[in-house]
Amino acid sequence: MPFALKALFVSALISVICAWSGIFVTIKNMAFFSESISHSSLAGIAIALWLGFDPSLFLVFFSAAAAALIALVAQSSIASRDSVIGIVHATIMSAGIILLGFLRGGNTDIARYLFGDVLAVTSTDLYICSALFVLAAAYLAKFSTTHTLTCLTPELARLNGINVKKYDFMLMILLALIISVSVKIAGAILVTALLVIPSNAAKNISASYNSFVILSIVTGLTGAVAGVAASIFLDFPTGPSIVLLNSIAYFASLFARNYLKISI
């Protein structure tokens, strides 16, 4: 089944890059930022549908612009970053809801992006996912150590001559791009789970940074493959299936840590 192979390939790519980048979301407590970008993407979807554009491609640019806006406002405001994220999030979401009201007669694409529909991925989605995977993997391979330092010990990073604000900005843009592409798999409502759950499951039983990264990727990839299989053979919704399986892995790792004293 070509559509099933395409869905499996896209899910595998996205799950790996989400799990890998998700370790920085976990370390830096950026779950709220990820949630705001994923929910704000609804405004981008509404604009794209209203103007007749392809939502998949338009969402990449829109999410990057939203992340840049949050970063710039946060760096120039006296308010906390969470407050700025909440303000920008509410602003964009409100505009998106108003725009959705202009889409007369409803649109099935809205529900598809809300809850995800990886079995309906197009060739354009496949190309975008592949390009993002190559770009994100190359970026993380080059700057993973730097981001780890800026996330864990920003003061030490500054003493070493690292521009922490610049790397925070770059990380936000990367996460926004990843989220914009991942929306097609898990939907805007659940996409943050692809970033947060595998990394936290890995964190429970990791004894080193390397095992943290490897276990996070393995957890995310396993959940994606099993979730797509459940969707194809059992007719379950794909996005929720992936998230639920990742959640099971998280609670299993929590049990292993607290009661079995397992550390890898």
C-alpha cells in the first residue's frame, strides 16, 4: 500500500527529529512555547485556506514568523518569557478564530490539521518532511553541544563567549519549523506531545547524555511505527495512537525508574 509506506516514512522522519529536538524542550522547559506555536498554527491554516494556499507549505513560514515574533518581543519586553508567549499566542489564536469564521460551509482540512491525518500525506508533505529532516539533523549534529550548554548553564556559556540569546532564537525557529511539519501527523492539539513525551520517557532512565538522546529517539521512532501500524490495521486515529503509545512508554519508564531502579 503506497499510502501506508508514505505515512510510515513521514512518521519515522518526524518522530526522530521531534524526539531529538525534544531533549532541549525538556531541558529548557519550553513545553509552553511549543504548545503556543502548535495552537497558533491554526491561524496560519486559516489564512492559507482563506487565501487558497497550500496549508502545509504556508504553515512552515507562518510558524517561523510566529516564533521570531515571540523571541523578538520577549527580548525587548520587561515581561517574563511565559507572559510574552501567552500574549502573542492569544493574539494570533484570536485572529485565527476570526478568520475561520469567514470560511463558509466548513472545511475538512481544518479538522485534518486539528487532529492530524498522516495517512493523507501528499508528495508535497513528503518533500517538506524530508527537507526538514536533513536540515534539522544537520543543525542538531553541529550545534547540539552548544545548545546543551546554553540550556543547562547559560552563565557558563556566556563566559565561554557564546551568544545565548542568538542560540535561543535559533532553537525557537527550529522548533517552530518542526512543529509546523508535525501538525499533519498529530494535529495542532497533540503535536507538542511528540516533542515532550519521548524525551521525558528517556530522561527517567538515562544515566548519561548520550543515552538520553538515543533513548529519546528510539522511544519516538517506536511509538511512530507502532502508531501507524495501529492506524492501518486497527483503524485507529494515527496521531492519537502515536501519542498514546509514547505515553505508555513514559509511564513504563517511570515505573522502571522508581520501582525497578533501572538506569541505562
